Amino acid sequence: MTTNVKTDLFGLFAPEIAELIKPLGLQSYRGKQIAEWLYKHNIRQFASMTNIAKDQRASLDNSFTITQVSLKAEQHSVDGKTSKFLLSFSDDMAVETVLMRHTYGNSVCVSTQVGCAMGCTFCASTLNGLVRNLTGGEILAQILYITEVLQQQEQKVDSIVLMGSGEPLANFDNVLRFIRLIHEDYCLNLSYRNITLSTCGLVSEIDKLTGEKLPITLSISLHAPNNSLRSSLMPVNKRYPLEQVLAASDRYAAATGRRVTYEYTLIAGINDQPSHAKELITLLRGRLANINLIPINPVPERGLLRPSVNDIIQFEQLLQRGRLNVTVRREMGTDISAACGQLRHKVCRNDG
Ligand code: SF4
């Protein structure tokens, strides 16, 4: 007996959908109509696609499926500015998606993998290693879930950061599909400039991204100003040392004209000393760069602590005096374990 595995249309571009539905006798313009139902109107069953004939909807349903997403847990910060959602897919794998309500708009942080293989010592996402890549559709489904939440308050998603669980560039094709898809007019029509991709520094994939010539913001997880400290915090640094990461970032900035952001998680007693600030100034001075300091959300499993407020301010001021462009990520959502992987780790102790 053969089992009929249905193709998932969610996450496909309109022309791809048009091609797949051809054998059912649907004209090619139906591809865009279906894409609009899926992405613009967030409709997840063919039966509700009312501008398509009833018998055609039935044959679509017989041949294809649509990614479904369900809410497993949610947390909201006391100040109401940050909400975290644990969303699961058809295989019950769950990822975290975070909504941050800034004064300048709503930003959503999406996950790109279930778990992560990169092994950064300060990160809860990697505690059980990589479980699997997310498809482009599954990354998009996170945004559309939040879009629906915001629509109830007559708001929308204004910007996206690929900074949740997973290393986006280790899931290159799916991530790129997501970025291109969300930019389409039949999807959210989101400007590339409102998308930030954060990587731990996979040099060959950064170059690949540079070749795509998309004006998205590249964000490098730096976290240390020298190779020995960075290698101890981020194993990827042994493969791609700092000099190579910075050179690839410079190539990205030169090709796109976009300022690169360097993320620096401040960890008490590890990388938050004045000597580290001085090294950082030497490393980044003269580069088209922004530095984003992120006081760590403590990871109890790793015994890592947040620096004191005084140490954070001192570090920031030293960088400013060194004429670096620096911002401190203010305390968003610390009461709801907003660091990537923490909610999933709490709820899904046994998966992955
Ligand atoms: S910080 Fe990012 S790259 Fe590093 S382990 Fe966590 S999710 Fe992976």
C-alpha cells in the first residue's frame, strides 16, 4: 500500500504554487490568490479560500497540506512590552518567538532552528544541541502568528530579527527563502531594511549572503574582543577566528553599504572588564559598525551572571570615549526569561 504524502504549500512562492496546482486544472493566477490567502490573510484551510470554486478547493485539499502552528506556552513581561510564545509545529517540535514592543514599532525575534549546534557557552538554545532546521514556512509561520496577535490591537509587525534559537546561516536556504518571501507583495511586503540577521560568524556563509546583495542588516555575535576568550565562549571561533569574521563583515558592509551591528553579551567577570573594552575599541575603531551591549540574562545551567549596573555603564562609557557607536539593550523582558532558548528549555525538558 502506498501512502500519499501531501506537499505543503505554505512557505512556497506564488509561481511555485502555480506550477504545483497546474495538474489540478487551476490557472496560474490562482498561485498568487492562494499565496495571498496563506500569507496576507493567514488562512490555513483550503475550504476558506472563497474566491476559488468549491470543487477546486476540495481537490486542493486532497493533494496539498498547509503548515499549522499551535501555541504551547506564553509569557508576558510585567511592563507589557515583551511577550514570548512557544510555538509548535506538526511534529510537536517547539521554538520560541519573541514580540518586543518598542517606541519605534513592533519587532519580532524569530527562531530558525530547533536547538542549535553552535555550542555557545552562554546560550540556553544549544544545551541539547541541534534538533532540526526549520523550513522557510515554519519561520514565516512565527511571524504570521504574531501578526494575528497584533491585528487584534490594530497593530502590525514593523521589523524582524533572526536572533532566536538557531544559527540562521547554518540553515541558509530556508532562511533566505523566508527573507525573500516576507518581502513579496502577496506576503507582508516588508522592507529588507527592516530585517536583521544575527550570526555567530560563519564566514563562508556571510560571503554567500553578501553575494545575494540584500540590504538587510547583518549582526555579528562578537561577545569577546580577542580570540582566546572568544574561543572559550564560542567554539565556532576556532573554525573562524575574529580576523576572518571581521574581514567578512567588512566585505558585507562594503557590498551593501549597511552598517554592521556587533552584539556583545556582557557577562560578569568574563568579558566586562575595562581591559576588554580597550581591546574592543582597538578591534572595531574605523569600521562601519554599531556595538550593541547586552547584559546577560543569567543562564542558571551555565552559572553565568549579569554584571552590576555600574560595570555596564562603565563599559558603555569606555566604548563611547573610544568613539564607537554603542547602545545598551535595556532590560526588555528579563522577568520572562527572554534570552533565546530559556522558555523552550523550561517547557520542553525532554525534547531534543
Ligand atoms: S548564541 Fe546563537 S549561535 Fe550561539 S548557541 Fe545560541 S542560538 Fe546558537
